[in-house]
Amino acid sequence: MRVDVFDFHLPPERIALRPIVPRDAARLLVVRPRTKDFEDRTIRDLPDLLNPGDVLVVNDTRVIPARLEAYRRRGENRARIEILLHKRLDATRWLAFAKGAKKLKRGDRLLFSGKSAELEAEILEKHAEGEVLLGFFATGEKLDRAIEALGQMPLPPYIASKRAPDACDAQDYQTLFARRPGAVAAPTASFHFTPELVGALGARAIEVAQITLHVGAGTFLPVKAEDTSAHKMHAEWGEISEEVAARLNGARAEGRRILAVGTTSLRLLESAARQDGTIGAYSGETNLFITPGYKFNAVDLLLTNFHLPRSTLFMLVCAFCGTEVMKAAYAHAIETNYRFYSYGDACLLFPGG
């Protein structure tokens, strides 16, 4: 399909720069493609919109402070470089995007320093589009501690271009379920959950299951191809335990629905799904690219935020509900002042025909 099919105009003032407080006060647009209804609700209404026995699947990845400032050292010369870590390869090596990559060459040393830590890395390789392979002179937990001490939260470009990260983002840009460090972007649909909302879901016998997908910075990369068939999807590491897979299969066998909280949960569930609709245990990378025409095997409902035009995530929701339905839903959201993107509002999507 042509990528421009997934374009729309979003007024800049619709982009949320801070989350609403409390989190479960966010608005919720309910989209039912088969009846072509749009319903304006709030996140607090979610328990009443679901059935007892439904299972919500959340992503328990934890965002690391992956944005780092460094100085390139080449003899006596120094140049300031901004680094965004996006994929760990082993105990010492990270793939990263470098702002100022033209100033770098293989073998250059980068120095990261702050009040409480110091870190050094070498440029092992240079790739296209500003990507570099870094080899750190620290390993394992020592490297992790240094990144935590030196890094900043990797806010999405549409927020970072309008304000700098601050102390509030250290908490705001994590979800209630965050426990496994490794993401450099948050699974933002889970931002809306509070202990009170989880309690209300439990009171209606609605379960919560946790899986892991370490979201990469590639989620923000634009689709530059003119046709979706020419786009190469970024890979991300995920895991579904045997226990969770068995719980989900048991629920579906009993006719209970699976609600993916966020596109990251959906993509991992679909990556682990078999053609008969059952879900297997999973550990490894996925680069599943979902566009209209995809047959969903594992997910019955989707809770997600509002996404960028021409993005792989907007393509995914169009595949789930139908392109014209989602364009109409987004037009309604823009007209009625919904807040967009990571710190914005959400929508509950029922599948299209």
C-alpha cells in the first residue's frame, strides 16, 4: 500500500507535552467499526467497557535513561556528541544513534562524565542514518549503573524538540508495570493505569497478564519508503513465559477475550501466535510489520494511544479497525480536543469486519 494513505494533519497544539494527573483521568475514545460508533469516555470507564474474564496483556519493560551526552576525544580535539542507545548486543556493546555522527569515525573515543560517574566507549562501526556501534570500557552491572547515573529519559522527538527532559519525566515516562530494564521508549498505553484502576479491573474479575517487549528507538523512525512493501521494520527483543502463554490459551479456550494494552503487546502476541490462534512461549526478536490485510490470530481488543501520521503504529491500528474507520476516529479526536501521542489520551479499539 502507498504510505501516503496513512497521512493526516495534526495541529501541533494537540500534542501532549505532559501527562494528565491523575493518569486514569485521561480520555478514552471507544471505536466500534462494525457499528461505526465513536464513544467518548475516560480511562476510568475501562472496567465497565470490558467483560468479566477478559484478560489485559501489558508490557512490563522498563525504560532506561538512554540519552547520553558525550565528548569525542581525538588527540587534543573534542567535539560534543549526543548519543541515544537503542539496542544492547551483549555485556559491553550497544547500537546507538549519534547526533553529530558526521564528526565520528571508527576508532574514536567517547567520554561520558557526570557528578557521580564516568564512562568511556569506542566507535567500533558506523552505519547508515547516524547509527553507530559502541564498545564500552565497562561491562554488565557496572555499565548499567553508569548509564543510570549519566543518562536522561529518552523522550520522543515530538516532545524533546519542545522542552528538555526534567526530573518529572523519570517517573512520568515509566508505566505502573515497569520491572524489566531494557526499553528506550515506553509502552505508552500503560501510562494510564493506576493502582485504583487495576483494583477496579480486579473487582470485575478482569485479569492482567505481563509480557516483555523492550521497545527500541526505531519505533520513532519515519517510514521513508513510498510503499509499505519497501519498508524494513526494526527488530525488538521480547519474551512470553510458558505460564503466561498457558493462561492466555486457557482464557481463549473458555471464550474469554484477550485485550492487548499497547501496540508493543499486540505485536509480541501476534509474533508468538500459531495459525490456530493459540499462543506459544516466546523469547527472541520480532520485526513483525502489521498493515491492512493482516489476519489477527491472538488479540481480540486493543487499547492504545494516538499515533503519528505515516507511522507503522498508525498502519497497525488501521489494520485492526480499517483505514477509513481510523481516519474518521482520528478526525473526531482532533475535532473534540483529544491529546495525542505518548503523554496523551487513549482509544479502545474493537476489531473491524
